[in-house]
Amino acid sequence: MYSYGRSSAQLAVVSNRGAYTIQESYDRLVTRRTVGGLASAVEPVLHAQGGTWISWCGRIDNSGKDRGAKLSIPPGEPRYHLQEVFLSTEEHDNYYHGFCNACLWPLCHQMTERCSFEKAYWDAYRRVNQKFARITMETRKEIYWVHDFHLALVPQLLRNMSGSATIAFFWHIPFPPPDIFQILPWGRQVIYGLLGSDLIAFHTARYVQNFFDTVACYYPARIYPEQGLIRLHNRRILVQAIPVGINCHRFEQLAADPAVRARAEEIRRSLGAEKILLGIDRMDYTKGIPERIRAMAYFLEKYPEYCGRVTLLQIAVPSRNGIGEYGVLKQEVERLVGEINGRYDRTYGAVPVRYRYQSLDQAELVAHYLAADVLLVTALRDGLNLVAKEFAISRIDGKGVLVLSPFAGAAEELHGALLANPFEPAHLAAKIKMALEMPPQEQKNRLESLRRTIKNRDVRWWWQSNLKLVKSLVSGLSPASTS
Ligand code: F6P
């Protein structure tokens, strides 16, 4: 067993989905690691410091119980506690599918035509946030670190339960401009919930600015953008841009592993293409997968000399399966793949698009990064995009080109990428051509610049920056104390 030091006793992390799911199998609880940006970013801090992670672990319970297992995690070599929160079927439908994924998700990605504002969704969101806050408060920690749009009301609820609590919040998705956010009928309440925090952090300076502008629409707050500060009702709230980083060492290690390199060679050989374009995304309408496939068709039409020589390998990671729109998207992607392959597979050479619908483990992910000539991260809107960072760090060989959407948060940092507008097939096709024809020295220079930026702000930098700010609040240097 491990013992908790003083620092480990301090921290509770709260998020809808954590790093583990739990399943019951023959009266035993089986834990399984989840994949996802939030989990991989947040878990290292709990590994380093211990603490408790309060999250929903994928189990539905209709018995009226609000919580499930309390486990020491990871199994076999425990470093922190996991407190499972239960959702009922109604909550899963109205809170997770409803308010989170049919209101806030499309709204924040500026896809308002996909929003559905049902009062039942909002009611469930409030109830589930109250449940998370209640369970979190029982851990009696010094610092509460709340994550993402699922739990925006939790900071204020915690503040109401304990005025002296230190509360940090990280918003992992885009934060839209105020004229979009204000479409939400319960926008004021959501902002009020967030303002219970001492620190609110976003991926980019643009999201911070959008947040300031939105707060100003609802509350008579005094806002100091240069200091990243809001003063409201005798409280001070720090608002900062701290983009999530990755575990660079782990990706470089995998990229140097002979087995991973051999697998990359095997992937290249099996695709039988001179050049490989790669897309790896969760199957989500924000990621621009159909638009990318259409741009590929445009590319082959406009530059027929590439037919039979270039393949787009699109990996789509299954996500939010129970939501109708995600099923519709999957069908659309599969139809488009069939269509483009039917139309442009004229030479018995490389197939225009190869498509896999599955998730990859890290070694397989890095093998794919190494196999590719170009990575296409052409999201219509994306909070940050860690795949772009993982690709650049994995290319220790100095080869490969990153084509990046200006609408992904990562574009604010990753200046070595080729920017391409995913909404304009002709533009995207031209950038694909430019990427395929980029001289090796330019590839190397761009990758070096990308790798420097990414290494300067790795995952450790990210959580340390967040916690350093929070700890300065605890130790009384508090920019958030009343004044
Ligand atoms: O921040 C976006 C996010 O909610 C991440 O936490 C997660 O990795 C991803 O979207 C997938 O979401 P879900 O938890 O709904 O599967």
C-alpha cells in the first residue's frame, strides 16, 4: 500500500469522465483505462501528488444511490483514490446526452444549428452538478480542481458549501464569443457557476477574451484583461490561458522503439502508397472528417497526377455512440469513403481513402504518426487538439508536415504548421499539395520549431502552472482573496 503525504491530502480532481471506467463482471469490479485528452492531461498530477478523483465511470444506476465504488488506482500500484459517481438513465439522457452534448458542446463549437435547448436538460444538469459538488465536498480537501463544461456549476456550489475552499476550474473546449454564448437560455447561471472559482483556465488567449466579454454581458464585473483578472462582489477571480501539454518523453520513447518503427514500416508497406496523408480524430462532427474527405476528392480531381500514388488514411475513434447525430455522421463518412474510392480508384494503385473505425493504443498511435508524410488536423472547431502535438513530438526523424486548421486552439501556439481552412476544399487541397511537395529541409525546420514550443509547455508544465497559481492562493499570496 502507499501512504498519502501532506500534499496528496490536499487535492480533489472532479470531472465527468475520469481516467478509468468501471464494469461489474461476475461480482468483481473491473477497471479499464479510458482514452482522451482530459484523462491523459490530468492523471499525471494525481500520480505525482496523490489525492482523490471524483468522476462518473460509465455505470448507470437507477437505485437512487448517488455514488459507487471507492478504489485505489491504478490497480496493483495505487497512487490515488477514485470516487465513482453514479448517473441514472434519466440523468445520462438529459444531463450527458442532453445539456452537455446537445447544448453546451455544439454551442461552444459555434454550431448553434445543432443545439437543442430543453428545460429537462437544464434541470438534469443542475441536479447532476449538485450531486458532484456534494460528493466532492465530502472529501474535505484544500484544493478542488474541477474540469470541463459538464461541471460548470460545481465551483459556485462548492463555494456556497465552504466559503474558504480554493477552487480551480479548467475549461477544455472552445469558449465562444458572447453573441454565441448568450443564445443559451441559462447562460447567466452557467457563468455564475464558473465564477465561484478562484482560477478559471482555458487553452487560448482568445477563449479568455471571449470569457471576459461574456461575463461583461451578464454581470457588473470589473475586468482587467492585462492582469487576467475579474473583480466581482468583493472577490477576485484569475482567468488565464494555460494550454494543455503532452508527455513528450513518453512519445519520444515510443518513437525510438524498434518495434514501433517496424510497425510504422509495416503500415506504410501495407498501404502501398508513395505518400500517406493521415487523419486521427474522435468521430465527432466538430472534427471536419467529411470535409476532409471531400477536400481529398477535390485534390485528386484537380491534381490527377496524384491518383494511385497518395492515400488518405482516416482513423475515426468511436465516441458518444448513443447520440443519434454521431451515428448519422458515421454513416455519412462511410458513404463518402465509398464514393471517393469508387470515383478515383482508377489505376489499381494506392486507394484514395482507407478508413478504420477504432481506437488505437499509444504504441499503435505513434506507429501511425511515423508512417505518415502529412498529418491533417482540419477540425471545423476544436478546443486545442493534442493529436497535432503528439505527431510533431513523435517525429524525432525530422520528417513530416502538420496541416492545421486555424479553428483548432493549437493554432495559437503551433506556428510551424501549415494552416488550412477546412471549410474551403480548394484551399485545403492546395495545402495538401504544398505539404506533399515540401522540401525535406523545410519540413525539418518547421518540425524543430513545433517541437521546441511543445516541449516548453509539456503536460508537467501545464499542471504545475495551474497548481502553482492555485497554491499561491492557498498560501495567502492570493490574487483571489477578498480585498
Ligand atoms: O474536453 C472534451 C472532452 O469532453 C474530453 O474530456 C473527452 O476526452 C472528449 O471530449 C470525449 O468526450 P466524452 O467524455 O463525452 O466521451
